[in-house]
Amino acid sequence: MNDNHIVASFDRDLESIQATMVRMGGLVEQALADSAQALRTRDDELAEKVRIGDKVIDDLDLLIKSDAARLLALRAPTAKDLRLVLAVMEISSHLERCGDYAKNIAKRTMAMSGAGAIGGTLSDMARMSVFVETMVREALDAFIARDPVKAAEIIARDAEADQIYNTLFRSFLTHMMEDYKNITVGMHLHFIAKNIERVGDHATGIAEQTIYAVTGALPEDDRPKQDNTTSAFLESDV
């Protein structure tokens, strides 16, 4: 087998793995959108669809890791190609966690069935959901395009997601302190907001893998985290 054939075989295998990753990313984006819609409209049927659909996302994650491990074992890639394969495996893990968070949102939506909303928090949460969904989609686009500049822009955006979460947290806390009847739904909404914020963290992780795959190094600067509420509640969904 000549070197050209080996390179061509590696490229085909890697393209196949990336295609699976793109499919997985599409399912994750849909799950995030559906979980947000289920929360907004209190649609338990749609929430249940998200919960059940997480199994497909998990299976694709396992498939990507299995195929990537086989590729590494059989093809002995160069340093740059090795980084690409490792980045794909890491991105798959980030996507799998995003799917888990969509499932958690769906489960808490069903747990709140029949409960009222708190103030205008649902509209703020919908805005936050759209924001982090866009981060995930554009982070995947940056990886496919091997665009580290775009990836760096996405990393910087995570601070805004944190700020939206902080505002929501303060709102939940205020409503729960003003009326004890808001405590149960307020806690559910808080955990949902935290799940959404975590999706932004994983979108940032995907963007970091793009920089790693292209440059060979992860970003040196710490993420611009603005979440100052972590210790306020136990995070049972994370």
C-alpha cells in the first residue's frame, strides 16, 4: 500500500467521522431548540420527545469515539491529523453533554406541569436559549471551516451568556424571597437556566478545540467567566 493510498484512506475515514459529528450536532441543536420551546409553551409531549431522543445522541457519541479510536490504531496519523482526530473526539463529548442538558431541561419542564411562571423570566430564558444554541452552531461551523478567529469570537461570547444567567438568578431569588409559593417553580427554573448556561460553556469548549486543531495549542487565557452564583445552590443537574 503506497503513501498516497494511506493518506486518501485516512481522509475518507476522517470525513466519515466528521459527518457523524455534524449529524450529532444537528440533533443536539434540535434538542436544545425543542427543550426551550417545550418550556415556553409547557408542552410535555415535546419535552418527552427530547428526553427519549437523547439516547440517539449518546449512541452517536459512542460511534464517533469508536471510529476515531479505530482510525488512530490503523492509520498512524501525522501530528496535525492526530490533533484533528482528538479534537473531534473531544467535541463529541461536548455535544453529548449539551444533549444531556437539553434532556434535563425537558425533565424539569415536565416536573413543572401545571405550575405558573415567575414574572417575565421565561422570555429572558428563551433569549438565553437562542443565544447559546447559536454559540453551539457557530462553534461547529468554525471547526468545519478550521477558523480559529471565529472560534476565538465564540469564546469571548460566553461572558454574555454568564451575564444573562446572573440576571435570571437574581430575579428567581427575588421572587422566591417575596413569596414562598414561588420556591418550587423558582428552583426548577434556576436549574434550567443553569443548564442553559452550561451549554454555553460546552460551546466554548468546542471553539477551543478548533484553535487546538489548527494551531496545536489551547487558548492560554482563562475563559471570561462572569457566573458568580455557583455556590448559591446545589447543582443536581450538572
